[in-house]
Amino acid sequence: MIEKPPAKSLALRKDLQLIADMIEPNCRVLDIGCGEGELLHQLAETKGVDARGIELSQAGVNLCVSQGLSVVQGDADSDLINYPDNSFDVVILSQTIQATQKPRAVLEQLLRIGDKVIISIPNFGYWRVRLQLLFNGTMPVTRNLQESWYDTPNIHFCTIRDFEHLCDALKVNIKKEIAIDSRGHTMAVSSWRPLMNLFGEKAVFVLTKKNT
């Protein structure tokens, strides 16, 4: 009998790989704004999760479906209300919350439908962003924030500290918080809190409701 070779890990963006490493096998996962399905595909292949996704772009949905992924077209601002409470073990929103119309309402919906929520954000408090605004007097364009102000989908500019304040306002537990610098190195909150908001180009948060 010929054994099937183990599934290969796909090359993922650093924040997506951190998220993938946090997911337990065989759980129910919803990835909102799943793009072309890279993360969902890896989770389904390597961890056997019940992987589902929502994507705004029809082209992204079509590509995901062509790979056998269960992805529907939808908008985080308007369509999450259709999911029952506690529908998923983990809900993921990667580098998308800053592009939603109502980030606070979206986060509340995520916590309603998922036992655990994992969010990654671009950090607009990153030192290169600060310097461009300070010395050039223009909205920053960086490797992580590549669009000019008139083309960017980002409508709510958020720093790591801003997102922490939102979690405090909603009385959300931050179970884990990791910043990622421009070289892909990680900084855990316990030892790097004073520097995360300055040197973290991105951040990943693991959240739960206050009573869990």
C-alpha cells in the first residue's frame, strides 16, 4: 500500500503563519476577509480543521472555491449578524479590521460568533510611519502600507495601543499579544510592551470574552 505523503506547509505571510500555529487541530474555523484562501488551505491540509471563509472580492471567492474551500462572498460590516452565537471555535480577521466601516461593531460580532478571536493589524504607530508623516508631511507609504491615501482600503488608522484601548472599552480579554517587526521577528507583550507600538510593524491579538 502506497502511503500518501504528508501535506506540505505553504509559505504564508508572517502574521498568518503565527495565526496558523495557534490553531488547534480539528476545530471549527471562520476566516473573514480570507483573500485567496492561503491560510484556510494550510489549516485544512495540515490540521484537519472545518475551514470556512468570507471574502468580499468575488474573484477571491472564485479562487477559493476552485481549491475546494468553503468560502462565500460577504462583508464583515453587514453579514456577520447572520451567524448564530458561538458558531465557531476560532474566528480570524487578518489585517482587515482597519478597512471596515465600524470596527467596534465588527469586533463585537466576532466575539459573539467565536469562542476565540484572532486578529492581526498593521500598526500605524510604527516608527517608519511616524517619521514619514513628521518629516514629509504626507500620509505614509511603506512596504506594509503600499497604497497612497487616495487608493488605500484602510479607513480607520489604528495603532497597537489604539487596539488595546478598544479591547479595554469592550471588556475583552487579550490572551496573547505579539508584535512583528520589519524583519519578521516577534516581540511578546510581556517583555516588550514599551517598544511594541514603536517597533512593531504588525501585531497579532488572541481575544476571548471577559468571562472565559
